[in-house]
Amino acid sequence: MSFSSFLMKSGGGQAGVLLTVTRQGHVLRGKPPGIARTLEQRLREETVTDAEVAARVNIGFPHLKGSRSAQLKMRLEHLKAQRSSKQLEQLARSKKLIIDLDKVQQAYVKTTGQHDLRLLADHYGIFEHLYGSAYFVPRVPLNISYELDGDSLAPVFNGNVIKPKEAAKAPLVSFDGQVDPITGQASDQDSFWTLVATNPDAHYTNPSSECLHWFIANIPNGKVNEGEVLAEYLPPFPPRGVGYQRIVFVLYKQQARLDFSAYKLTEPDYGNLTKRTFSTLEFYRQHQELLTPAGLSFYQTNWDESLTQFYQNVLERKEPVYEYDFPKAYLADQQFYPLKQPFNLYMDKHRDQKQLNKEYLERKLAKTHPFEGPEQPLRYPNAHPIRDVPSWLKTEMRKQRLGIGRVQDY
């Protein structure tokens, strides 16, 4: 690598320095890449934020971890037991060792599974759109699945896609209501829980609000069927053309039995979307002293054909359809002598598209018998030469003989 050609310039009474560096035959003007600031660095310096104001707040339960020495001792004992098992070694060497994936999943959930769920929720913008600058680590695993036809289930993973037809009925929800979210151990005391399911993408008049799909409060000891249903389950209804929407289930642990009668929806208000306007952030601010988020699960959904009847029968409104309004294609001014362009295609660009389609359709129907169908294709379409015609017309006649071209699209 060679650096050369340093040039000094002066002008206007003030000395200015222009650094020109030749690097492998290429001239670089200005500061070298290691010294020059990037656009991202410049924007970060211009939009400085207070670290204390922008800091995120953990509103969930803390996690009490054992000492590092105790964890290391437990790992060493496990490794020692595995290495001393001759039967396990024989099965592994003979490739007959079967690993129980259910136990692997249980161990993953107890160790790093909930931390990974928190990272996934950040990736999908769950905490940002529900709690603003707050977040929490789910300490209680939520098992949610939808019943399908044929005794099959559609489980809710971390952001998987479930169609509205599959989510038409209320899901099956289960969790360990006797577990202590802090220690992770079973507790003998009675506990009450609240399950809220919302859609942060379904409110179109107020972006900061959500649509309430399900609200069950005062769930005793994890028995969801015995909880107080304040809002019956409303299936997701993403309109056509808006893409994917998120359905988020949040599990709260209550300090005691609470009164949520203000959120009660009557049966006539089942499909009233105005009454189902909900804000998770406001809900938590009002009851943050009495409940704490402990579980989380979410999935994505988009439009399917079953929502047409749902909008008419349940929501009693016309189904909305969102389409992108594409701008018209740019068309340059017409030239008197267009060069290197087929004459007929160039002229068709400046004609009315509806009239053009009509002519092509009439041309095709003129050669189609009403009972016998279109004419049979020629056996040797290009056997006879085409002479004394312009090039664009020769190409058009060849297309007609071969039965290809735009006329075949109508």
C-alpha cells in the first residue's frame, strides 16, 4: 500500500489544506475511512438523548439465581453421573440413544427459554407498542393452542402464523398457577391471575390503542375455566391488504382478588369495536400496585376467505379492502420519428388502453367459431416467407401464425 501526492493550497488570505491520498491507484479526497465519521455517527451526535430518560424499566418479577458455585457444582455432578453410566455410553456408541425432546424443551424453558422469548418480543416490537419504554421477562410459561378439525391442535409459538379460520374459537390456555414467579418453586398459597389478549395493530383511528380480544380476570390457581370472563373471545379479523397483525397474550399475577367490572362487556357489545378499545399501558398504570406481568405469548395472523362472513355476520359491517394505489407509469412525450422501437407497440402506448383491449378481443373473437372453437393452428406456420412489408408488421404476422403474443392473453 502506497500513500503519496500531498497537496497544499492557500487562498483568500487564509491557508487551507487539501489532502489528496493515492491508494492503489485510486484518489481519495478528504479524511481517511478510519478518521472520517459515518452518517450514523453524525445523526447520533445531532439527536442526543438523555440516558436516564431513555433507559428501559423492568416491570416484571426478578429472578433469584443460585450462587455460581452451587450452579457449577450441580453441573459437575450431572456430568459425572453421565460419564459414569456405561449403559448410556453403549447406547451412544451403537447409535441407539434416544433423546426425550419433551425433557429437552422443559429444561430449555426453565433455563434460557423465557429470556429468548423476551428478545423475540423486542424483535417484534411487543413491549414498545404495549408498554412504551418498559419490558419484562416472562417467568411463567404460557401454553396456548387452538383446536382444529380432526382432533389436531395449532399451538401458539413465539410469533408463528395462525390463520383467522384456525383461530375462530377460543384457544386452550394452561399454565402453572401454583409456581412462584420469583423463585420458580411451587407454592401452597392461593393465587389469582389475569389473562388479556389484545391486537396492537387492529385499531385504525388511534394508533396508541389496541383491540381487546379476550379478558379473563381472577383466575384461581391457574384454572382458566374458573376465571371471571369480562370480555368474550373475539377472533382476529385482519383486513385484506394490511399484511400481518400480532395477537398478544399477557398473563398478570394479582396480589388478591380484584374488581375489574369497569372492563365488563355485555353480550350486545360483543362485536362493538368501539367498546373493545383498550390500552395495555393505561391498564397497567392504573393497577401496577396490584398486579405484575408474568407470562407472554403471541402469534401473527393475516387475512383469509373466512373473514368475509365474519365481517357481515359478527361485526355487521362491510369488509374493508386496502389496496396500494400505484402511480401511473411515466410516459414520455410522443415523438414524430421514434428510433429503434416497434412502430405498432410505440403507437399502442399512446392510445386508450380500454379501446386497445377491445380491438384485440374483437380480433380474436372474429377467428373463433361459436360452436367449433378457434381455428386450428397451421402445421408449418413459417413455411411461406413474408416479403415487402415493414419489419414491425412482419413480426406481428409471425406472431399471429405461431399463435403467440398479446392477442392470446384475452
